[in-house]
Amino acid sequence: MRQLSLLTHLRPPTDDVVIVTALPSELPEALPETLLFTGVGKINASYVLTRYLTNHPEVKTVINYGTAGGAIGVKQGDLIKCTTFVQGDMDCGDLTSGPGVTFGDDPSVAGVIDFGTDGLVCRTQDHFVTDLKALDLFQHIMYDKSFNCVDMEAYALAKVCANMGKNFICYKYISDGADDNSDSDWQENVAKGEPLFYDVLKTEHKFTHVQ
């Protein structure tokens, strides 16, 4: 958890909201008053958010922001809202109905997790994607829908929120094309989505500037 004392803050309309992102480099201005950095990957995201929500039961809504590689129907520079989440590197073989489904979990959180229908599909895995064609194996679990972006934390955060009864809102800035240039594109663009995200916090979620 990182609580910052800046001259200007972005304050949510209620005290039961936390902003979650993986890395300080994604939000270098760090304007939200309550901002949680999880680190990279599903394990770090699950551990840090679970610990925080356990210690702060008053939190009702988790807003995730992060960078993502673009896949279908999006382009570099877009800020998109995601409401459907799939775990791309889970495969329990014949023990489940297919890749992306965790054996033994409650059916409501074992596979695809939905937090509404007004957003796009984010696929999460513990590797940085540089070849979208290598991910085709998992598309059938999306009920004939292609995923729109790929990241490394959103599914884990969504699953924690689903299990703990929290609202989950997710925005992704498309920093790269999940291709051969992803590494260099991400490093160049990692912070460029920050002002777009702050605009969304103010216009869509009624965050206000305070001194």
C-alpha cells in the first residue's frame, strides 16, 4: 500500500474505493489518495489485494488500472473498460471443460469471470505476450468471442473481488500490440495512459481534486 501526500489529490466521492495498479511506472503522478501497487503477475496481485481487503473490510469497490497488449478490436493508445476476464494459462486437461477453467473451484469463479456486459474481454497470463497467434488455443472458452487485450493481473484481481464480494471496475491502456515490438513499445508508452485514466475517474466516477 502506498499512501501519498501530494499538493493535489484525486479523491473518490466515498471512502470505500481503492485504486489498484501493478507498477508505479504506470501511474507516476500517483494522484489518487488511496493507491495500491501489487507488483506484476497473478500471484502478486492476488496476495496483495487479498491482504489489503482483509485489513480494510470497508472497501466496497476496487478500480484497477494498468497497461495491456492489444488484441482484437482495439489499438495502441486506447483506454478501454474491461468487464470480462479469463485466465489464459490455466489448463487442467480432461479434469475440466477446457483451458482457462480451474479444477475444484466453485463454478462461479472457476472459468470466465464477468463484472457486467458493458466492457471488453481481458485475458490474463503470467507471461508478457509477444505473439498473439500462440494464444489461439484458449479462444474457444470465450464462447466464440475473441479477447480484446492481454495483461498479467486483471483476472486475478477480478477473482479476488468475486470471492470477497467486492465490486470490480477495470480500465486498460493499450500500450503495445502484443507483438515483436511489445517490449520496447511498453517501455515507451507505460505512463501515457495516466491522464486518460484520471479523466475517467473524474467524469465517470466523480473523483474530485482536493488540496
